[in-house]
Amino acid sequence: MKKRFKNTDPNAPLLYPDHPLPKSRRDFIRQGLMTGAAGVLGPGILGLFANPNQAYAALAGDIASLRDGCGITVQGAGKIPFICFDLAGGANIAGSNVLVGQQGGQEDFISTAGYSKMGLPGDMVPGITNPGTGVSEFIDRTMGLLFHSDSAFGRGIREKASVGALSNVDGAVIPARSDNDTGNNPHNPMYGIWRAGADGELLTLIGSRSSESGGNSMSPPMLMDTSVRPTKVDRPSDVTGMVDTGKLVGMLDQADVVNVMESIARISEQKMAAQNIGTVSRDEVIRDMVNCGYIKSADLADRYGNPATLDPASDPDIVGASGIFSSTEFNDNEFQKTASVMKMVVNGFAGAGTVTMGGFDYHTGDRSTGETRDLRAGRCMGACIEYAHRVGVPLFLYVFSDGSVASNGMIDDSMDGRGKGVWTGDNSSTAASFFLVYNPSGRPGMTGAVPGRQVGWFSANGSVNTSSSPAANNPNLLVETVVMNYMALHGEQNNFSAAFPSQGLGNSAMRDSLTVFQSIVSGVI
């Protein structure tokens, strides 16, 4: 009999005799040999405000009124915060995590053999009903989008996101093939989200990897713009090190620093007005440069002079007795990475962010290794949803992976294996992506154009029907489908062709058939 691996620790590396030795940084991440390093910053007395917009000192009215003229943005671009999870290595998403079905949607069930291929034994398939209740015990409807009741993603999300948060969540799954074990899949939608209007107060895009996309998978080349290349953020110190408010902060308290900078701005304005030097155009240029310099300095000290404004480790909604993560949990690098990205994006400091998690090439001949890694990924997803709920802003959460895995039907009866099928090899035909939308005002309304919260479908045998949607066999069009649905949440889907002239989703009627939800915001959030 084949010897089973016993490495169930989610940080254990994955090495296989039929895979080449890792050579690139991407290979190391995919096989779990490298994660985002992190350093813990202890919370202090300044970490009293959950929402940094509430922690700002009161910038004087005359100075605040000049911010717009100096190009200072207070609330980012007013778009829905966007976070994507790049699960490097080929994670299972379809069936055992998010339910998938045939042409009628998630509840148009595929065959028992098809679900077995997705790691679900015959006695755990979603089509089975309890004779006493007449309903399936293997369907979890908590998030609108249907998960398997024993989904590791689902269990993790429910651990970290409250019932109140999840009651305002819905989503969709997109059956879509992609190559296994490679970062060359153009999966990452970050540049498309920026082109759709997302931006932040401090940064436009962030990602937990130093790559062109900010993640493991690449971005579609036709969307890339190096002027907004994602800034690496994978630990609290990356966040707190982004703003230098100068030596005045520390010598004086935050309010005094703001007052000093405001006074300098007023004096400079008075002097420039009194001098009335010669050429108007030159005068105006000098005045703007000098005055805006001081106004920006005052604004910087006002908004970021308090270290707790940016530090995820000092945010009581993130870490601590009432936080999403306990102080002990926050020693986990993946939780620190997630907290750092969500702190920046949810609060509008960055427009969109990628969290890359490695080690999802988990066809180790058991089920337990994959379950523990999926569970931790689910906790990270749930943390993002719960944080958006606490801050009170909407969130678009997108999850994808390079390829997928399949089972041959053998069962892992260990505690962590949970009686499910072992992952025995890579299989791109079982691949899918999904997204969740949190709306503070209530669960998003569906357009009715997409049957059963599923864009495209699987064949009865458990393989992606590659003609079921433009995204089904083309990662570039998968990205466009996600971006178009993001724009639709703002009521801006009619602007898609103008924003993406070379788009491949067809005419407006075709795009409407791919649009899952109605608009949840209009104008600035």
C-alpha cells in the first residue's frame, strides 16, 4: 500500500518525487517552503480607535477647506474595497468547499462520481436528503452562496465572521480551468480593479508579494500599468513604515504638531499674498507649491501622526480580547499578513490588495493536509469580512488558485481527514474561483440573470464545461468577468467597454448574462 504523508501542519512544506525541485520564489511559495515573514508589534495605549477616520485630530476648518485644491484625498476613490486571495499551488475550491452543479446552478447536482472526483464520498454529496426533514444536511446556506456543510473554507469563515456579518454576504462561483502549479496563469485582477476606479488614500494597489501582480499568479498583460505596481505589504511593519510624519511627532503630541503645521501654512499664505510679486502665473505656482506643501504636512500629521491609525497590531478590532484574532493567533504569519492587507484596504488607505498564501499543492495522498490549510485560509477570509462589518463598509472578496486537485475515491478517516476523499493528484478540470460580497445595508440583490449563483457550469462527471461561459477556459476572461461584476456593484457595468476597449466578454447582452448582483453603492461610499 502507498505510504501516506503525515504532515498536517499548515506550515509544513510539500515535496513530491514527480515534481521538479523548486527553483524560483514562486515554486517555494506554491510548495509551502516560503511564507510571508512577519514581526509582531505590540498594541499600545494609542490603539483605542477601530476606524482611523474617527482617530483624526480636528484639522482646522480653513485648512481643511484647502485640501481638495492641493490634491489631498481623504476617502480614497469611494469604491468598494477589494481583496483577493491567491492560493498558490492548486487548491480545491469546487465541490468540497463551494458547491457546484450543472447548467441550472449550484443545486443542479452533478453525479456521485463527479463529486467523488471533487473529494466528496457518496454519503456526503449535497443531493442526499434527510428522510426526516426532507432537506440536505450537506448544504450550508449561511452566506447566500452555497458551501458544503463541512467545507474547511466555510468552517474557517464562520469562525471569524459573526452571524450579523454573514447575514449580509452573498456570492458566486465561477467554474474555470487554469494550468496547474504555475504562476503564469493571468489570474490576478488588481490592475483591472484599479482601471475600474479603485484607489486609496496612501497607495493604489498592495500585495503580499514583491511581484508585478502583488501575488503568485500574474496579471493579464493587457491590463498592467507599471505606474500603479502593487506595493508589498505582508506584515504590520510594512504598514506602519509607509508614512513619515517627521520628528515633530514624538517631540510634541499629535494635536500640537497639527497646530504648528497649520500656523505655518497660514503665515506662508499671508506672506505670499502680501508680496504680490510680478507675473501672476509665477506667483500662483510659487504660492501653490509653498502653501500646499505645508497643508499636506499638516494633513499628514493630522491623519497619520497617531501610530494606531495604520498599525493592525494596535487595532482592538483586529487583535486582542475583543479582536478578530487573539494575541496568540496573531503570532501566525498568515494572520499577520491578512490583517495588514485588510487594514489598508478596508479603511481606504489602499484601493485593492492581494493576499498570497502558499502550500496549496496538497495532493499528499491524504485529506488532512489540505483540510488544515483550507481551514486557515477560510479563517483569513472570514477575518476580512468581519473587519469590513466592524468598520461599516462593503467588501468584495475574491478567491482563486492556479489549477486544482482531484481524488481517486480513497477515504481518509483520520480526525483531520474527516472521512473525505484523499487528494491524489493535480487536475485542472475541477478548478473554479469564487467571490463573496459584504454589504452593510443587507445581502446584495441578485439580477436573476445568473442561475443558482454560478457563472458557467460543470458537466455531470465533475469537469468544467469549457463552453459554459467566456471565463471557463480563459483566465484573462475570468479576470474580466470578476472586474465587470465589481463594476456592476457600483452601477457602472455600462462603462465596461469604455474602460476595457479590448474586452472579450461580448456585447452588453452577453455581459448582462454574467452579472450576478445589482448595484449596492452609488457615488462615494
